[in-house]
Amino acid sequence: MSLASPGGRSAAVLLFAVVLAAHALEARGQDRPAPHRSIVVASKPFGESYLLGEMFAQLLEARGFQVERRLGLGSTEVAFGALRTGSVDVYPEYTGTGLLAILGEEPRGSPSQVFRRVSTEFRERWGIRWLPPLGFENTYAISVSRDRAEELGLRTLTDLAREGPALVGGFSPDFLGREDGLPGLTEAYGLRLRETRSLLQAVKYEALRTGRVDVIDAYSTDGFLARAEVMVLEDDRGFFPPYEAAPLVSRRLQEEFPGAISALTEMAGMLSEEQMRELNRRLEVEGEALSRIARDALRESGLLEGPGVGEPGTASGLRPRAGSLPAYLWGRRAETLDQTLRHLLLVGLSMLAAILVAVPGGLVLERFRGGAEGVIRSVGVVQTLPSIALLAFMIPLLGIGVVPAVVALFLYSLFPILRNTFTGVRDADRAAVGAAEALGMTSLQILRHVRLPLAAPVIMAGVRTAAVINVGTATLAAFIGAGGLGDPIVSGLALSDPWMILSGAVPAALLAVVVDGALALTERASRPRGLEP
């Protein structure tokens, strides 16, 4: 179905309408009390990045700016892509990451040399500015359990390379693919492990403690490194570059909010590595509330006075760990309801668009069966793309938030509906079709009065499949700031908070069951009389 055909033009028009509707949803969902644009503060999905992003947000709010938080974006590529396109205004980044992962250059130079290099290149290429560093470095800290280190005589990364073929590594997705990660270590040290596993930052220490992995990629400011059972191996060949933390700001923030640049610059040099490790310990180990830790850090540095500001509902001190899970979920009921409604809007809008495109598309393909399978398989290729990758691909075109999430969910929903519509209509009861032909009905009449009614249950089965997949996939929309029930899941993973994870996962699972049940009733009602099971 090409764009030159009437069906293709209709699909293009509908997709444009979906994007407009999603933009409207985004605008309504932001609930901005003032007519002026908010400053969008983002972070990557690990605890320290959340904490620094929250500190940026609180400082800007204290200076009178309106802030919108988009914490927990999926990866360096997602966060930087959003900054480059103007979808976010500032997020915490590290100079070594900028040098290797973004610029793709060699890991060499002193901290000041690396900072000057990334500052110059980012400004000239994209108009993006590195503000002065915050005062600490957070380099990779390749770590093993102390017992394992003593057993194998591990002190350095060279030692690790010697024993590597017998060990299992648990690394973050970023580390597995970046040149300053495992590929670079492999080249610099000849490191070869028996097996590598992709693990989120929040679960790596538990995997190391329980012996499921032997070595992990920690960060030098991790709060968990204070534990006696973890040992950091020396980078004896100086492979890792300097990783100074600094605010990375967009061109638009520089042009529209020069006062915000001045405010964020006040944080220059305010944190040492020891201070950051202690803040991370409070977050990761003690489970204190994110907003309280950020507020305390700013107040201790003299940048914030009074009670401070923070995210609603997060300033109550320790995250609840005692009591029952139902009580915890009940305490979050208002927030969960808002996230569920947001989730339903994402799913509903994308499903409606998919139905309006895929059902007519399946009917058209049934009329031209020769090339139908090729078209359907082409649409099915989208199903093979990792969800987060598809979302990342869309950021340069659609930014972050609701719009790319709805479009991605729409694309993921097309295949099962298109396939079932085509198959259901094509394989409609031959006896019934033959009888209709014998009565002299035209092909269009047969399609309308015989094939389509007989195919309705099969089509609805495709809709059910797409809807259930959609509910689950929509949780990943949180990685690009679209909200929904994925928000507490992503935040919980980053903050090592299992109850927060469950506060998103449990409603998402229940929502999938409810949606499937409702569509099952619709599927049953769509069966022609006499064909009920």
C-alpha cells in the first residue's frame, strides 16, 4: 500500500492526525499554570543522575523558574538526543561520556583537557554548552566481591583479564556497547569473560552479592561501594578517561533563560567525590526520599534556604519499607490513578489509530492477494525492533514525550490487526461465500455481508493481541518522558525501590487483564449468530 494510493494517503493523513492529537494530549497533560514555557530538567535512569537532576530542578525553582521534570530518560543516546532537539533543556552528564560515547574520540587527556575538548566540540557542532563541573568525578569502577578477589588474587584489571575466561560479568546496557565500556576494555586489556549479562544498575550489586555474576561495572561514587564485601579493581593501564559531572544545557536554554544558566553555574565545584558517595548512599542504601536528599545538599552548600521545594509526594523522608504492600499502594492511589489514566490515553489513542489503518488495510490487501504477504511481512518487521530503540530513533523527528510514544505504539499495534484482518477475510467460510456467489451478490456485497461478519471474531482476536502487547509496551514510554505506569517502574529500578516498581507493575498487569477481558466480551458479541462456541 504505497502513499500514492488512496489508502496510503488516508493512512498518512490519519498518522498526521494522531501526531496532532498526541500533541494536544501532551499540552493538556503538562498542566502548566503559567503561560510561559517551563524549563525541562532531565536525567538518565540511574540514582545519581536522578539526584543531580532533582538538585538542578530545585535550584531553578528556588530562583523563580517554572520547572518540568523528565527524570529517567532511557540512555545517553536518548537524553542527549532530546537535548539536541530542544525537547529537554538540561541534564547531568559526564565529560568522559561526552568524549567517547557522543564524540567517539579516544579516551585520553587530563580532566581540564577533556573538559575543554568537549566544551569546544559541543558548542561548535550543536550549540550545546557544558557548564562548569560540579566538583567530582564519577568514573567506572570495575568491581568484584572481596571473597572472589581474595580467592583469585584480583587487584587490578590486568588480573581480571587473566582470570576472565572463568568469570561471568554483569554490566549495564550502556557499558556493553560503548567504547569506554566492555569493547574498550577488551581491546586495552584483552579481557574475555565466560559470559556477560545485561543488568540494570539497581540490580547489579544484588547479583554480585548472591554470586550470580562475578564482576560488575560500578561507578566510583556509588553508595554501595561503602560496603565491605565489594572491591574495586585498579585501572592499572589508565584506560578510563576523566568523568567530571557537569550540567549540559541546550541552545534554547541559553537563549531564552540566561538567568537559569547563572543559577546552575552556582553549583560549580559544590560537591566532592566523598560528598556525592554519601548522598548516593542515602538514596541507594538507606532509601531516603530523592527530594529530601537534593534539598539537604543544596542547603548545606548555601544555595537553598528555607523548607525548599521538591516533587509532590516525595518529601516525606524515608521511602516506606515497613508495613504491607497493599498499604503502600493505597497511599499512592491518587498518583497511580493519574498514571493509569495517562497510560490508558497512550494505549487508547495508538490503538484507535492502528484499528483505523490496519482493518481497512487488511480489506484492501484481501482484494489484491498477490502482494499481500510481502506488505504484511514488511509491517511485521517493526515487531522485531527493540521498543526502546524505536523510541530513540524517533527523538530527532518527534522529540520526547507523548508524541513519539503514541506513534511507536501505533506502529507496534499494526501487525497483529493487519494480519488477522487479512487472514479472517480471506479464509471466511467457503460454503457461505459460495452460496452468496450463487445468489448473484457482487464482490463488494459478499465482502460487506458475508466475509467481514464471518471474519469479525478473528479481527477482534488481533485487536486483543495488539491491545495487551500495547499495555505492556507502553510502560517503556517512561524512558522518553511520556509518563504512564512506566514512571514508577523506571524510577524504582533506578532507586532500588521494589515497592515503587510494583506500584507501576501491578496496575499495569491488572490493566492488561481488564483490557483483554473487555475485548473478549466484544469479540464474543461480534460472532455471527449460529457460530457461537
